[in-house]
Amino acid sequence: MSASLTSRLTQTLRDELLNGAFKPGQPLRLNQLCEQFDVSLSPLREAMSRLAAEGLVIAQDQRGYQVAPVSLKNHEEITALRVMLEPCALRAAMAQGGEEWEVDLVAAHHRLQMIEKRGAATGEAPADWEQRHREFHLTLIGAGQMPVLTQFCEKLLDFSDRYRRIFLRTRPLDRNIPDEHDAILKAALARDADTACALLTQHIERTAANISKMLTADLPPA
């Protein structure tokens, strides 16, 4: 079995899951997936095991796998953890990050800004907005020389992005998001840690509140 094939398959399936291509709670039939992605059962099982370890799918005894479900409680937990950990990672990045971090951050913001301007003009989120948005957030917190913390933040961002893509995919880009990104960038470059962390927290909570409204409207009562 090719390790590279398994890695590529895992990434492809991860992208599909994060993009909401599979419905929350949907059973995943291995034979169907083998046909869909033109792979044999062995690399698919390995890919599923990796995704189960990441929490994106759930292994069911003797019954294969299912897409991880969504719930308001789970979303609130993810948001609470992001609010605790990402400002901590940002403070570390601002303390440790040097000129190279600043250059990378400005470049990531510029690439995101170009996409956001295109989205504002069309009223739709361009396909590569997700990638550039993720790049900006990870660059923002990535210079703190705390790899374990960064890894936790990256995983929480994955989970949060999944909710946003599922429940806000039909909504246009919020016109205030670019302003929020710009304000966070300016505070980070100014090394104003208190302001930058407060703005990042508000940014996370604002998006989370919109998702919670959609969750409450779309999910049946518990």
C-alpha cells in the first residue's frame, strides 16, 4: 500500500468532510467510497482510521463509519476552547515573532483581502476564500514557538470551519469580516497584545453566534 496514496486520500476525504460534502451523521459505505474515489479497500480503511482519530468520522463496531454529527453543545465547546487557546497563541506569536512573521502575516492578509474584495463585488464567497482565510488565522498565531498549542488551535479551527461551511455556506461574506481582519492585523503589528487578543476573541464569537442561530433553526430539539 502506498503511503502517499493513503495520505492523498485522507486529505481528499478530510476536505470533503470539512466542506460539508457528506451530511453530519451520514453512514459512510466503504464499497461506495472505493468506487467514488477509485481506490482499493486497504488505503480507504487506513484513511478512515486517521479521520476517526481526528474526530471527523466515527467508527462503528461491525458497521463501518459515519460522519461525525453536529450539535449546538459541541459547537459551543469548540468556540469556548478557541476563545481560550487562540488568544494565548496570539500573545506568544506577538512575543516571539520577528520580522519574518510580520512579513508573512502581511502577505497572508493581502491575499485574503484580495479575495474578500472579490466576494464583496459579487456577493458570493470565492472558492479559495476558505484556504486564504485559514492561512491568515494560522499565520497570525503560528510564530509562538509552542507547537503543541498551535496544533490544538489548528484542530479547533478545522472543527469550527466545518460548522461554518455547513451552516453558513449559502450566506454571502459578512461585510464586517474584512474590517475585523484588518483591525486584528494592525493591532498585531503594533504589538498591542491586549487589543489584538480582544479583537480576535470578538471575531471568533461573532461568527460563532451566527452559526449558533443557524444550528438552532436547523437542528431538531434535543
